[in-house]
Amino acid sequence: MAKVKPFRGIRPPKDLVHKVASRPYDVLSSDEARAEAQGNPMSLYHIIKPEIDFPQGTPEDNPEVYQKALQNFTAFKHNGWLVQDNQEQYYIYAQTMDGRTQYGFVVAASVDDYLAGRIKKHELTRREKEEDRMRHIRITNANIEPVFLAFPHNPTLENIIAETAQSEPEYDFVSEDGIRHSLWCICDPETIQTITQAFSIIPYLYIADGHHRTAAAAHVGEEKAKADPARTGNEEYNFLLAVCFPQSHLKVMDYNRVVTDLNGMSQDDFLTKLSGNFTVEDMGTQEYRPQRLHEFSLYIGGRWYRLQAKPGTYNDSDPIGVLDVTISSNLILRDLLGITDLRTDKRIDFVGGIRGLGELKRRVDSGEMKLALALYPVTMQQIIDIADTGNIMPPKATWFEPKLRSGLIIHSLK
């Protein structure tokens, strides 16, 4: 059963939150962070991407860069740009995009739950990425950025969300990308106890986004526990910072592919070979988006094609075999284009659905890429089915939007 607890968040004063808050560290480059933080000493990028305070080209894993993260974190607190709350509490964080709002509980989630598999994952992690965030957590002694978790429907928690949303939020601002961010502090002892108890009957939490951050936070907590002979289990290092959303609130966007060449084939040969496993229909020059599972959209040679996977090319009873990312990876990328490792092959790139089909068209029309493949998005239920069966999602399968805003709340491990 999920173990969560309230905590004393470290966060910006209300009038500074829009200056401190930033995009997550892993969705932009150092140069992009440097540009976004220009002229804003309060930007969280100075803590989560401190290489921006060094000459351009300074490696992100330079020991001085991690030390700078600590110096800046300390300075933010000294300057009053980040202030710790006086009492332990929960928080509710809402994001509104395109008229749709999702509400999540900001909690301290159990490291032991992650290590025991009660916080379930659906992606593999890379050790070098974990180690980077582990170094950051070790030196700041804090979870600066939250992880993004989902949980099955719980009427008690939904009622608390509905009641809280009627009140005035502590934070309410629109970031430069047009996303509205709202946050409420839950200080009432009875409500705090109700939230803790409601989570305690939820068997599993699911990582929606932030697998590397989750693993890094859990491993540092595990290190600290092993090094503390007086550990009681209630120390802050036994918990990690998470925002937990009801599964029904979340929308997974498509995560599309662009490829540099046709593996030596002509366009006609490629389309002919596609017809072995797909019904191929020329849709003309207007953008075409997949409408259902097992339907794909191909852009090549200035035209859009509808691809419908033929029966027998997928397995709807298999949580991995049912996925369109599996079908396209096996039957198009591997068998026709010779791309076997989506993580390392330089002939392929990936475009999050937030960029739209226009970005796929642009990259092909520019000559940079030869073809683009748009996929129907996976669902939260498919992600949960994969996690529940102990399977791992194929690479580059999910794109969540909006991303959590970093800097609204920080969790100290002290």
C-alpha cells in the first residue's frame, strides 16, 4: 500500500514564484537554459542546470558545476527567494492547458515503496543519467524537482481536489508557454490525515514521467539509510518529492519519429514493401493524424499516407504486442529501415506530440529527414497494464504534457 506523508516544503514567496519556476532540467539544453535565465538571477536553472553560470561548453558533470548548484541553492534561501514552510503539509498542484486541468497531490513518497516495486516503472533507466541526478541530490541534500506519479481512481482524493479547487490558490500564474499553474497548501490536520489514509489503501503508484529522477532519489535515500545506524524510517531521506495525479486526469500525447533515409530503397519500393503488413492509402497533401489504435500516419515526398496495420501483425492480448510503438518499431523501423536500437541509432530522431504534425512536415520538407511517422498515442491504462505485468515500454513511447513546473516546491532531505 502506498505510503506518503506531508512535509515542510521549500518554496518561493508568492510574488516571486513566476521568476523562480522553470521547466524541468531534462527538457532543454544548457544553451536554452542559459538563454531563458538571462537577466533573471532567481531562475531555478541556476540550481538545476548550474553549468549556465560557467563559460559556454563547460561539461555538465564537472565537479565545480555540482558545487555551484549547492552554492546557488544556499544563496536562494539566504536571499529569501526560497523559504521553508513552518509546518508539514500537503499541496495540490493544478495545470491547465488547452482548457483542460489536471490536479495532483504534492507528497513525500516512500523510497521503500520504490525499492519494493510498489511505485511501478515502465521504462528502463540509464546509469549515467541516474548518477548525474544522484550527485545533484547528494550535494544539495534535497529533491529540487518532483517526479510525476499516477494513481487509480480514489473518490476520497477526488473529493478533496474538488473542494480545494473552490478556494483561492497560494500560487496562480501562467508560464511563458501558456500553461496555467495553480497551487494550494493543505494545512488542516484532519484533511492531512484523510489524504494519508486515502493513499494508504492504494496498492500501487505508477511513474508517469521522471524515471531517472525517481531512481536517483530512491538510491540516494537508500544510501543514506544504510549509512545511518540510528535510522527510524521517518527521516526525510526515506522519502522523495512527487506529484501524484489521478490516472483519469492525465493525457498522454503522441511521440513521433523522423528518419534520415530509406535504407537504400526508392520511395516506391518502400511504399510497396509497407503494403505487405499495412493497408497504405494516399491522403494527399493535407496533414493527416492517426485516428485510432493500429493506424499510423506517414509523411514522405510531400504527401501524407494512412497506414492501417493488417490483422496478425499485432497482438491485442499482449500488453507490449498491442502497442503501436511496438508494431512500428518491428515492422517499419527494424524490418524495412534497419533501425534496431532506438536509443542509439543516429538515423532516427523523436518529436513530442506537443510540436504538432507541422514539425514533422518541416523536418522532411527541409531535406533533413526523409520520412516522418506519426503514431496514435498510448493510454494511461496501457502504461499501467505494462507496469502491472512487469514489462518495460519500448523506448520513446510516451510524451506527457504539460510538464511539471520545477521550483514550486522543494523537499529537503534533512
